[in-house]
Amino acid sequence: MKVLILDDDLTLSLMLKTWLSKKGYEVRTVINVAGAKKELKQFDPALLISDLRLPDDTGLSLLKWVKKYYPDIAVIMMTSYADIQTAVEAIRLGAYDYIPKPVNPEELLKKIQLIFSVPSEGAEKSVKSKKKKLDFIVGQSPEYQKVYEHIDLVASSQLSVFIEGESGVGKEHIARLIHEKSDRSNGSFVPIDCGVMNRELSASDFFGHIKGSFTGAISDKKGHFEEANKGTLFLDEIGNLPIDIQIQLLRTLQEKKIKQVGSNKEIDIDVRIIVATNEDLEELVKKGEFRKDLYYRINEFHIRVPALRDCKEDIPSYAHHFLALANQEMDREVIDIDEETLQILQSHPWPGNIRELRNVIFRMVLIAQTQTLTKNLLPYNYA
């Protein structure tokens, strides 16, 4: 597990680093808040141990920043006796605990082990879990909170899920979360973009084929259903499926069996279906372009993902999250986004939703010459 220590007392920092390193933790130290923000983005620690009194800011100020942009990072505050009341305030603001100075290393180690409920030898497991969490951030707006409540509610069931939302809102991300939280998480998650499937080969893509069943079938092939057996099949832009494939899909979902193209042998399958679209499927049903019986079969549980413009209070959190991802993926060292730029980002309509915001932040990080993103780095039509 990675631990970041923030204190301008170099002797204490070195002592704690040496002690925790011997216990199996990977430790870095910094002496000020600016350095801490940089390491939080680059080092990606699971735990921050911070003094309350710092040369360039306060520990409480940093705590608020961490809880806003890195809520998964645990924080322990170090405090002198005179600052106990402030330490209590730190607990109220989200710190896990505080420890008085002079610090007792054994007492600190007990607190750390309680946080993660694992011995220090299991630190590496915690690191892997933490790295995985960097891939997404949960929106705090009422609209997004409702989405995540629905995810938790439906994940443990076997219901088919219909995810509706504009392009770029993260429908595949929602589908993956449902899969990861379900009892099928050890199985495969197979995402399919129905909008780019070859009409002539779609039956083979879904159900597989045997060698020689048609021109070009030079060997046996497993289809998407077999690949997703015991797992989850995610069908994005399902409204693009041709009617004949819709019929076969419905039969497969009802009978839980498939036949490969060119074969008479039935194969049992156990697959959960999650579908998504940015189209109005009910309108397609009225037009006769989508089967009503299939629509009701895939719509056992409906999740509507809001557009980013309807949840503007989440934009700063998403922007800082993508900043951290960009630093990690492009090996950059950008620390923050200034307030003026955040205000501009919040006022933008974001027709491309979260995907568009991610692309903008990655571009800004790529061209930034300083450690703070400013409005001059925005594309010309944003500022």
C-alpha cells in the first residue's frame, strides 16, 4: 500500500518513512501542500498522513481538497495537544482519525491497519484495488446519485437492463459497473457496438458458425453469446439491429440456447443482457423498426443516464478526475485547474457529455506548460 506523509518536520517524516517501509509500505514524504497535491496525483497513495500546521496552507484546507477530488484516499491528521479541537473538526470534515504528537509509530500502525482491515503484508492488494478505482468517479449530483443507486439495486439480480442516454454519457461504463457488482463478475464482459456490425455477418457474430457454413468460413468460430457465457453481453446502440437478428436474439433470450450458423446442434448459454441506446426505442417500435416483444424483454429494468449539462455541479470533480488520469497516462505533472477555467467548463453545454469533457482535459494537460490548467489552454470555442 502506498502512503504519503506531509510534514515540514524532516526528522519526523524520515522516522515514519523508515518505520512504515520496514512494515511493507511504499512511502513518500513532502514538506508542503503544493508538493502534496502533486504527489497525490502522481503517486496515487491509498493513505495521506498530514500535519495540521503547514508552511504554505493548513491541513484542514488540504483535507477539504482531498475529500472533494480524491474521496477514496484515507486521511490521518497529526496534531499537537494544543490542536486537538482542530483535529476533531478534521474528523467532521472526513479524516479517518488523528494521532497526537509526538507520534507513537506502533499506535500509528494500528490505525493504518484498522483503516484497511488488512495486515501490512497485504498492502500490495490494497494498491491494486486503489489503482482500479482511478478509472472512474461517482457524480454527487442528485441525478447521478440516482443512477448509482439503481446500479446497486439491479446488479445482484438477473434482470436485463436497458440503459438510455445521450452519446458520451458513459453507458458502457454503467454496464461495466453492473457487471462488476454482480455475481457474474468472474465471467466475461463482452461489449458489442451494434451500430457497426456487418448485416450479412451479424448472425455469425452473435451465434458463431462452423467451418464451411458459408463462403469465407474457413474455421469454426465462437459467437458473442458463447464468449459471454456465465458473464454479461452488452449491446450498445441496439436500435441498429436488423429485424431478422432481433427475432433470433429474442428466441435466444427466451430459450437460453443458440445454434451456430450451419449447425443443428443447440448450445446452452447463460448470459445476462445489458443494452443501451441514444435513440427512442419506443418510437422505433411504433414505426415497426424494432420488435415490441424484444423491447419488453430487454427492458426489465430501465436506467436513464443524465446529460452532463444537467449536472453541472459535478463538472469540477470530473475535470479533476480526468486531470489525474491524463497525468497518469501521459506522464505529466499538472497539479490543478484554476477557478476561472472551472467556471468556464461549468457554463459549457457539453453536447458530447462526459466523453467530450475527458477529451478537453486530456488536450489541455498535453499542451500545458505550467502545473495549473488555465483558460488559454481551452479550445477556441470554449473560452
